[in-house]
Amino acid sequence: MNTPERALLLSLHPRFATAILTGAKTVELRRQRVAVPPGTPVIIYATSPVMALTGTARLTGVDTAAPGQIWRRHRTNSGISKAEYTAYMNGAERASALLLDTPRPLSRPVPLDHLRATGAFHPPQSYRYLTTEVLQELIAGHEAADELLGQLPGPALPAHSPHAAAGHRMSAPSPLPGPLCSAALTAGPSLR
């Protein structure tokens, strides 16, 4: 069974974080191949001016192809215009569409000041992996700590996920993990 051992912390402009958490945006785009297993929990960090953890989602798959192909396949769920996409992907040879499901906003965002209270936390430029142990340390004492940790494990993804039947080269959904194992933070590439 493919069970992710860590959560993916995504840094997003507040506009995109809100769109994901309301379900209006189900695809997050990146300028290169992103290798993340299906079922990985996603923690959403909204950048300035919000600067807080605002909710979670579940990664159901990753579709990687040339930027033009990714746009054709996912434009209706990307939450951006063609002009924005073209500007963002300018010069990229590959693009990844991170397919998201099960958005859950936090009732109380966890602000950057709180995340930094226990150490030198730096929001990623694009994404970073977090273990439950590290996340627990970062959010300890915050009123949304139990809510956020409770959102990470969950039931298996439904086979009828909106992306499961797309027929593109992407990973298929898998059962969700239980508690994530302990490991250090692992930074992903800086993209936006």
C-alpha cells in the first residue's frame, strides 16, 4: 500500500489559497515535475498579507507534461487566466498539475508569528515536506492545533474523485495515511 509519510506544505498567494479552500480551484500548478504520492495530505500556507496556515486538502494525483498540455487539460480547474498561466510558465519545459480534493479551511488560521515561536520556521517559496512531529512542534499551543492535526489523517479518497477519470498520465488515488512518521523538514525547489 502506498502511504505518504509526510505532509506537503504549499505556499500560495492568498487568492489561490482561498480558491482551493472554497473548492473553486482544484488544481495547483508548478513549473516543473513534482513527485508527490497520491493521498499526501496538503497543508496550505497563505503568503503575505495573510502569512498563516489556513487549511488542508488532499493530493489525489499529479499530472506532468508540457505546459501547453497541462493548460489544455486543467485550465477550468486552475483558477487563473490564460495570460497569468503563460506568464508563469514562460521558459518552463515541464509543468505539473497538483490535483487536490477534500479542502478544509481552519476555523482559526495559524499565523507566522506562532509558527516561528518555537524556532526558525521559514515558509517555503514553493513547497516543503513536513512530518507530524515537526508540525506538532510548530503549532503547539495554538487553538487550531487539534483541528489541523485532525484534518491530516482521514478516510480513503473516493474512486470517483473529479480527477480520477481524467485519463491522463497521472498517479491514481490511494488510501490515506495514518499518522505521519518522524523525519526532518525537506525543502522543495523554489518556484513561487
